[in-house]
Amino acid sequence: MPLGTDTKQYETPNHPYQGERIASEHSLVDRYGLKNKEELWRAQSELRSYRREARELLGQAQDDETVIRRSEEFLGRLKRVGILDETDELGDILSLEIEDVLERRLQTVVYRSGLANTAQQARQYITHGHIIVDGQRHRVPSYVVDIDEEDLVAFDENSPLADELHPERAEGQ
């Protein structure tokens, strides 16, 4: 399917007016600095697809080599992005929470690494082009940061914010 089509990347809740769910969604949107609930629903749909694939792989014969290969690839992908630990197995995917997915977003990584004072400020830095990951500028707050990229998240050296945080560089120019 070509990009730009109108297919949604998420599912909305089945029951739109449940006070408890609305309150928990609002708390997550605030805590992670999400733009709206659509971003939360997108992360929930991603988590649902992980669980669905794990259930499908667990339900198949574990001695089949294609199932073993698919399971190893799937686990490797989730471990690479940091959603699973190195010791986790296929069954551990079923116990994942939405926070596990939201913690791997670039916006959260920028905030947790101390480059921004709030999650909302982290989002602004990213969308305005002040943040780079391994030398590449990323303007999408929902970009999923791999474990090996986490230490490579920094301010762009050409960003005026880099001079504010490192005044010694500005004096040397």
C-alpha cells in the first residue's frame, strides 16, 4: 500500500466513554508528553501486534526450524530496540506493558537523558531539528531508538541550543 493513504495505524477504544480508561490514557499522555491520544493508541496497537505475533509463534510447533528462525528474529528485533531484555523469552512478550513501548520513543530518550527539562520540551527540540541520533537529524518524536543508538542522542552541533548548554564553545568562536 503506498504511503499517504488514509488507513489508520491504530485502533480506537471499543467503548469511548470509560472514565477509568480515559483517566489512565490522560495520565500517560501527560507523563510521556504525547501530542494527543492518537499517539498513545498507535503505541497500543504496536504492542498488540507484538503480542499477536508472540501468541502465533507460541502456538506453532516449536521444533519446526522456520518457527525457530522467526522466533529468534522477532526476539532479536525487540531486544535490539530495548523493549525486551537480553534474558527475556517469547512468553515474556505477553507481559509487556504500554510503558515498555513508550520508553523507547526518541522523545522519552531525550527527556530521560537530561537533554530537555520536560517531555514536552523534548518534543519541541526534536520537531525543531535540534536533536541528532548518530549524526542524523530526526524530527519525529515517535522514532524508536535502538539500544546501541541511545548513547548517540545529542544536540546538533549547529543548533543554537548546543551553545546555550556549552557556553565554552560559544566563547571559543
